[in-house]
Amino acid sequence: MRYLGLDLGSKTLGVAISDTNLVIASVLTTLRFPDEDYDLLLPPLREILVSNKIEKIILGYPLNMDGTIGLRATITLGFKKKLEEEFGLEVILEDERLTSVISNQILLEADLSRKKRKKKVDGLAAQIILQSYLDRKGGE
């Protein structure tokens, strides 16, 4: 059993995967697509889901800092519905406030150039989203 963590942007989708014990999240890839053309993500996601026997998807939920639902969160809710309908899997929303900030901070501390950080930030954000969910649910 494995879970998939997703960080949805307007042009990229960070993808992370859990180990089979549901303890550790690792960066898998970053999918790139034309601006907000989310349907193009479905075929590569299907391949990832099938080849890794994914049982649940954890999707970053970008609430505003005050907890309200803004445009990005509304888009994410639509993407959640699309994933559930397309793949028939449970999709859990995980609060992702500050994950991109944390990701950038980690990459800055690793002394990566701006260009390299830009390539890695989405996957790392997906890893943080998934790891947060695994850590919280691990005791249950």
C-alpha cells in the first residue's frame, strides 16, 4: 500500500510517494503542463497510480493564511473532484500553507541556485504535504 502526495500549481504538479509502510514520503517527480490545463495531468498520473499501486491521494490544499478559501483553493477543489471521478480513489485535502516557503528555505540552506530551486520546489512541497499527512495519521 502506498499513498501519493500532490502539490498543484498553475503550470506544475509536484508528486511525492510514500514507502509501503506509510512512514516516509519521497519526491517522485514534477509534472509540467501548459498553464492550468489540468486534464493533461491525468494520463501520467494514471501511469504513476497503477505502476505504484497507489491507494490514496493526498492533495495540498492552499488555503489563505487566514483559513479562507481563495482562487487557488477553489481550483484545487475542482482538481480533487476530477481525480476522484477519473481514478475512483479517495483524495484527502492536506493544508499546505507555508509548504512552498518551507521548501524554498530547505533548498536555500542546501545552497542551490535559483534555477535549481525552481526545478525542485514543487516536488519537495509535495513531499512535505505527504509527510505531514503520514506523520499525523501514523498514530491512528
